[in-house]
Amino acid sequence: MDILESIKMATTTLVANKLRSSLTMLGIIIGNASVIAMVGIGQGAQKLASEQFESLGPNVLFIIPGNQNAQRNRDVPKTLVLEDAEAIVRQVPSVGGVAPQIQTRQSVTYSNKNTNTQIMGVTPEFLPVRSFNVAKGRFFSNQDVKGNTQVAILGPDVVKKLFGNSNSIGERVRIKNISFLVIGVMESKGSFLGSNQDDTVYIPLTTAANRIIGRTSPYGLEVSFISVSAKDANSIGAAQFQISNLLRLRHKITTEDDFTVRTQKDVLTIVGTISGALTLMLAAIAGISLFVGGIGVMNIMLVSVTERTQEIGLRKAIGATQQDILIQFMIEAIILSAAGGILGTFIGVGGIMLVGAVTPLKAGISPVAIAIAVGVSGGIGLFFGVVPARRAAQLDPIVALRSA
Amino acid sequence: MQNQLSTASEALSTEFKPVIIRLENISKVYGIGETLVHAIRDASLTVEQGEYCSIMGASGSGKSSVMNIIGCLDRPTSGHYYLDRVDVSQLGDTELARIRNIKLGFVFQQFHLLAQLSAVENVMLPMVYAGVKPGERRDRAVEALTKVGLANRLNNKPNQLSGGQQQRVAIARAIVNRPVLLLADEPTGALDSKTTQEVMDIFTELNESGITIVMVTHEADVARQTRRIVWFRDGEVLHSHLKPEDINQLAVS
């Protein structure tokens, strides 16, 4: 008997028990759909995070206060200061631009409207280093930074909230009761790791430190973060090394660093590791439900063998070999799980597309994941079909025919 | 040796016909140790082509065990069984399945039709296992169903057929692979007297067309319609060539 006959025979039986077949498949459908959706969403999250870090600009390094590699979680001494950034510009040859920044959240007011937003104190270097652009008006100059001027560049979302469609440039907004002249509007950049970069007001670093946040560090003008761009892709390693050495000298470090220099690659690796682990965990949870679905298939096949004992006896009496019976039951199990797998794939892909449509998470539909999921569910049928099929094949036809 | 001589003399006493079943000193023992059960003790039996033979005996007489061996569903513990001149007594499961498929046709008390298949699909089933070409299957199944008078019930499911009709489908299924031997195990056990007669008429017709039939039954009325009765008692062949009219005396004794 060839395999096509077996498939036809198995299909006839499965179609004859529609409700049972579809309920059995449901377990596999859910398992498969969740594996595909979870892997897709996990990969989407990974891609999104990676893209956001890549959008920070090429050849970027980040200097973060505190030792990120330290095991203990201590209070970070406020040792990363504006003077460090200036020293890097002067003394590190492999560096192209240095953009220190300090940030806080404050309420910004225009006439009777106000919005709570992120206030970033930066220098003009911020634009080239982080690949930001001004859409309208101008950014402030180094002169403004030196002179503590009260000018502000607004993110597009802040403009929308405070000014609606009317012109904002030349108007005055108030932050902490200090008046700022709006001189420009930034281009839209979207969100970064969940924080909206368009909902930000940019003011000169010195103004932010002196008027808004206040000088809180005994070491100088404290900064929250320094972005550095290396001269080119080849000098990233050199820049990381030189900046670390310079800062160790400046901070008189003998033991553990009180800062961390991360390259974009480092960050991407960390993001990749975290989101990869997350994806794996999601896939593992979904995999469990696929496994449970497989057990459901085995369960139903075992019931089916018991129920169809007489049929098996009859088939053997009229000439079916053990192998014929084995193949018939195996194929039934495989069809159940493979069909469930394919249906589950469609549902999983549908779920991914739905997530992609309503969230910024552009989850990837990977053909490899689909091939694996369908293959695995077929394999589950094979694996969980063996026990019932062997039991059926080994039935003694005399006993099977007599059972009533 | 002696036994071989006696079977040979039996063959000589009638006109020569090919031997379909030849059981030689067959024994069947179930269980081990102290629970040993001798279901068949040294039984020998010959059935020639074209015979219409019923096996009778009280329950526990070994008639079912011998039926299982004749039907290649079971192997004898000792002795030889030649089916259509081939020794099948110690063949493997796969070879036996093949022999059941092409040389034997089975009719059971409980019909054993597959509920999800139509009459014609049920009859086609043995041909699926025999590897008959799909185009040929339906033609042969229709032919077999016509022979049992069900040409107008081809696409009915078993639950749309009466008991007698179901058994006729089962008979069509048993003859569709043109077996050398048709075996029936209490074929009328689940039928009322009217349908019993219908089914017996079909068996008679089939036998008249040349098919060899062996039937196990405990109903004297059924056995009387066959042409030879083999009587089993305590696992042994008590009478091998009773005539239908002898049965009354036997039933009394």
C-alpha cells in the first residue's frame, strides 16, 4: 500500500470525526501561533532597539557616569563634569565631536497652556554628534552656551501641545518661571527606547545647570551623559581607550572606574543579549504550549486506538500488515499536528501583522521560524504518534475482532 | 504416517480435486506451566476445492481455534497447515497478512464494516491493501456487490443498511479479491431467521459458482444447509465427513 493511499485513508477518518479532529488540532494551533508570534515580536523588539541605537549616529560612543560593570549598586558620585568633556575635545585626537548633556523634567508654560516635558541642556555639538537637525529657525551657538542665554529649541511635540498650529519662533515660554525665547524647532526623531525624543526642550547646557537644575557637584558642572563621535569607524577603539585613560587621570582613579565608556557596538551587543534572552524566554513559554498540544494529540490517538480496536482487527484480517496499520495511525497524528501547525502559522503571522499595525513594533515574519514551527509540529505528531500507532500495529487481530 | 495414509485414502475415495486446506497433526496450546490449555489436539483435516463445509461443536471444542489457524490469524503450536498447497504454519506476520489478503475472505458475526465508509468503499478496502489499481477497484467492488444483490445500495453507509444487507456487504468484501477460500465465523449469529435465510442463499449461490466455503456455526439449521459437517469435541476432530441429514442424530446424542 503506498503512502498516498494511507494519507487518503487517514484523511477520511479525520474528516469523519470533525469535532474531535479540530479540538485536537486546537492545541497545536495555539502552540504554533504563539511560538511564531512570540519569536516575531521578540525579534521585532530587538530590531527596533537596535535601529534606535543605530539612529543615534555613526561612530558614537557614550560616556555614562558610574561603573556599569560593577556588581554593587552604590550611589554614583557626581564626578562626570563639563570640564571632562572639554578636556576630551582638547586632548583626545581620535574624537570628532563631544556632546555633553544634562537633563531634567520640568513644566513648560506658554500663555495659559503648560506641559511637563524633558529639558535637555546641551551644546551645539549635540546636533552633528547625535545626527539631529533643526527644522525651523536656528540652534543656539557656543556663544549662547558661554553667555548662559535664555533661548530654547522645541521638539515638534512640545510645539504641538503649546502652540498648536500657530507660529512658535520668537515667542517666549517659561520654564521654572524663567523666560526663554524660542529660536528654533527640531526635526521629528521619533521615540528612543520608549522615551519620546520629540517631547523635549533643548536649552544651552550652562543655562540648564545654572538656572534650572543648579550646580550640585563639588567637581564642577555635572553632566548626565556625554555623547562622543569618533573621527571615523576605524578610530572607535582608539577613542574608547584614550577617553578612558584621560578620564582615569582626570578623576585620579587607582582602582575601579567611576565612569563607563560604551561604543555603539557594545550597546547593541547588550541590547541584543537582553532582547535575545527575552525572545528565547517567550519562545520557550510558547514552546511549552506546543508540547502540551502534542500530548493532546497523543492522548486522542490513544483513545482512538482503543475505540477503533475492532476496525484495526478487521483491517488486519483482510490483509493489512503491521506496517500498514502503523503508517495509517502515524499519518493521522502527523496530519493533525501538521495541519494544526499550518493553521497556527497563519494565526501567528496574522497576530504579528496586527501588532505591527497598531504598535511601532515592526515584528519580523521570519520564514525560517515558520519552517521550523511547522516542521516541529509535524515532528511532534511523529513523536507523539509513535506510541499509539505501535500499540495499534501490535494488536492481535483475534483479540481485536472479539473485543466488543 | 498413518494419518497421511488415511487422508490419501479419503482423497482417493472421491473424485480428484485440488486440496485447499490440509491440516496435518495440528495442535494448539495456550498458556504456560500449570495453566496449559490444549485447544486443539493433533487434528487433521482436508478440504477440497468447491466444498461447502461447516465446523460444529460445543463451545470450548476448539472450533474457533481451528478457524483462527485456517484463517491464518494464528499459528499452530505444532503440525503443518498447507493452504492452497503452501505450508503457512510458521510464516511471519507480514506474510500471513499477505495470504489473508489475497487467498482468504472473511465474514464475521458482527459484520465489521467501517462506519465512515459507504458500501462500495468497504468492499474496496481489501483491494487497497492488495495494491489493485484505483480504477479497477470500483468496478470489481460494484461487481461483487451486484453478486450479493446490492447493486442499488452502493453508496449507502452501513447505518443506512439492514443487518442482512450489512452482512451481504461483508460477503462482497470477502470475495472481492477472488480468494481460494471463504471463511465465515458464525455469519448468521446476529441475524433473525428471515435474513439468515437470505444470507445462507447467497452462500449457497457462491458455492455453486465454485467458491470453497468453510463456516463455523453452532446453529443446526444453518449447518444443515451446507454439504459437509466437521464435528469438533475437546480439541479433536470427532467426525470429519458428516452429511447434513446426520445432524439430527448427532444433536440428540
